Amino acid sequence: MNSKEAAKIMDLPVDTLRYYERIGIMPPVERNQNGYRNYRNTDLNWIFIIKRLRESGLSIEALLEFATLTQSNGDTAAAKKDILTEQLGELDDKMADLEHTRNLLKYKIDTFDHHLGQFGVNGAGTQSPEKLWEDPRFNRRAKPSSDNK
């Protein structure tokens, strides 16, 4: 399949596909007799993995290291797994932070009418005895205490 078709399937610009190939994040794509790229399923798998790893926050440099290890002949399994494991840990941390932020938003929505009645339209909760930053529902670094609701 040509570059345009591959780009459409992967929901990426053609220039991005060429960039990935040019900098070595993916192996060179086979060319047809006219010199046009001919993407195969293997190439699409590479692009898919690269796209997902980028979405997870993996840097271009780490992707390049991963691709170089993948394309080398030596025993690189442990090094590749380390890159993926480290990224998974970072992603888990981000997800935990997002979950705590989601909990806070849900709490604020669920208690919105109560707080509106208690503090008025412009009240920012300045009179509230709550210490939201210490509540482990909203901050994963907070330590549980008996004061938290």
C-alpha cells in the first residue's frame, strides 16, 4: 500500500511516516519499481507501536533507542523490556494522577449544590475546613488520616 493509504489507516500525516523512517525509528520501507514506498503489514505494525508509545509519553530518543535495539543482531531483549517497563511505570503514575484529579472533579460536582448553598455564588470555599490537598482521594501523595472524609 502507498504512503497515503498507510497514513490514512494510521491516522497520521504522510510526513510523519517519512520522518519515522528517515530518523530510523522504523526500518526502511520497501520501495516499488518506481521508487514509491510500499507499506506492508510489518511496516504498519511498526507505525502502530511507535504511535502508541509516543502517545504514552515515550520520547523520540527512547523510541530511537528501542528501534535500534530491535533492529540489532545482539541479545537486546532485556534492554528493550527495560525501556517498555520504565515507560509503563511512568504511564501508571500519570494514570494515578489523572484518577485523583478525576476524583476531585467528581467530588466537586457531587457537592456543588451543597457548597453553593453554604458559600454563595462567588464563594471559593475559603471558609471550608476541608484540606483537599491532604485527602488521598485527590492526592496520591497524601497520607490517609482520620480527618479525611
